[in-house]
Amino acid sequence: MSFGQGMDKLKFVRSQAQEKLDEAESQIGELLDSRVQLKSIASSVDQYARVTFKSIEGNEDMLEVSRMLATALASINAFINEAPSKTETRAAVLRERVNSFSYTNNLIDNALLDLEKQEKKHKDLKSKIESGEVDPTGRRKIGQRPEKLKNIRRVLDDTSEDLSLKNTEDDI
């Protein structure tokens, strides 16, 4: 895989992670919006009240009706008291998601910088070899730091691949 292909793949993954991060941040905003919370609670309580009213409708036993209403009020009270902690738990999960996507994006950004540095070194070494400044098979000057053999081999492999591709294109 060439540097360009690797960078393209990393950039694609980075964009996907950024979309997920933006989505999670949006969900946190919606979750913590008091209007949305109140609307959700009101809808749930309204639905529960309708079910309760239907269940007591036509019931002549006042003791049974009182017991059902007391149970319904206790359930509504418990639901309303649990709602803030459930909301905070969901918000904490979303915050952790945001943190993980932010961390992932930072890792990808660092990997992209490393790839760019490697690609620059690769191009510099290639130009030095092509200009004759570095002889991959010859001896180096005294006091000169040698290029790493793996880098030289990688450049030579890429150069031979480029030549074979050009020859193949010329044959066609």
C-alpha cells in the first residue's frame, strides 16, 4: 500500500469518526435540553394516566378505585424521581462516546502526520538517489550518516515498480 492510499484510508476513517462525534454531541445537547425532557416526561405521564383512567372507568368499588389511584400516583412519583438520574446516566454514556471519538481522531491525526513525514523522507531519499547524491550500492563519504537500508530498499522497490508500470503501459 502506498503512502497516498494509507493516508486516504486514514482520512476516510477520520471523517467517519468525526461524524459520529458530531452526532453524539448533538444527542447530548438534545438530551440535556429541558424542553425535550419535559415533553418526554409529560408524554409518558399522560399515557400512563390514560391507561389508569381506563382501568378504573366503570369500577363501582371505591376502595379498589382508591387503591388503583394511589398505586398510579406512587408509580408516577417514582418515574419522575428516577428521570433525572436516567438522563444523567445517558448523558454520561454519550460524553464517554464523545471522549472516545475525540481520542480516536487525535490518534488518526498523529498517524497522518507520521505518514506525511515518512512520505517526505521517502521522496527526499528518492530524489537524492535519482540525482546521484546518494549511491545505494556505493560507499558513503567519511563522516556522512548513512541512509537506513530499509528506506533505500523501499525507494528502490518503488522505483522498479514505477518502471515496470511504465513499461507495461508502453507495451499496451
